[in-house]
Amino acid sequence: MAKRRRTLTSTGHQLEEFAEDLGKMLGHARTKAEGWLGQRQAIVKNLTQLRDEATSLLRQLGHDAGNVVSRVRRGRPAGSKNLKDAGDAAPVRKRRKMSAKARAAISAAQKARWAKRKAAKP
């Protein structure tokens, strides 16, 4: 029975050491994470100041920096010819039709690519 008590005591001691080591590692990790968050906030602050300064300088030169962002847009340009009326904002989508011959040619080409790829596999 004496051996059993020593084993439990040594196991308990090992668990305490492990818990202490784990606590130290978690403390170091937390300190590092807080440091990184502080650096990130400082970087964001500096970049915001640079952006504001650049915008201010562009305005002094007579260039509206806010308008540049609004001009860049994707898709069909405003005022394109696919509107119902000049006052209507909803575009009319024209259906594009492909001939049966064109569909067959595309299908045959794709099947040839698949066959070539399948033949190339070992």
C-alpha cells in the first residue's frame, strides 16, 4: 500500500508541474496576442491618418478623391442602350440564341478534350 501512495503523490506532483507549465505558456501566449493586437491597432491608426492626409492633399489640388471611388464600377456602363425607356432603370435582357450547329460543335470539342484527358491518364 505504501507504493500506491507514493505513485499517487508523484502523479499529483507531476500534474501540478504540468499545470504550472501550462499556466506559464498561456500567460506568454496571452501577452504576445495582446502585443500583436496593440501593434495592429497602431498600424490601423497610422494608415487612417495617411489616408486622411492624402485625401486632404488631393482636395487642395482640386481633385475630389471621394468621387473617384464612386466612378469605378463593374458591369455595363450607365446609359447603355439596353433600357426600355430613358426614364426606366430596369434593363431588358436580350436572350442570346445559339444555333443547333454551334451547340453541336461546342459539345463535340468538349467531348474531344475529355477523351484526350482520359487517354493521357495512366
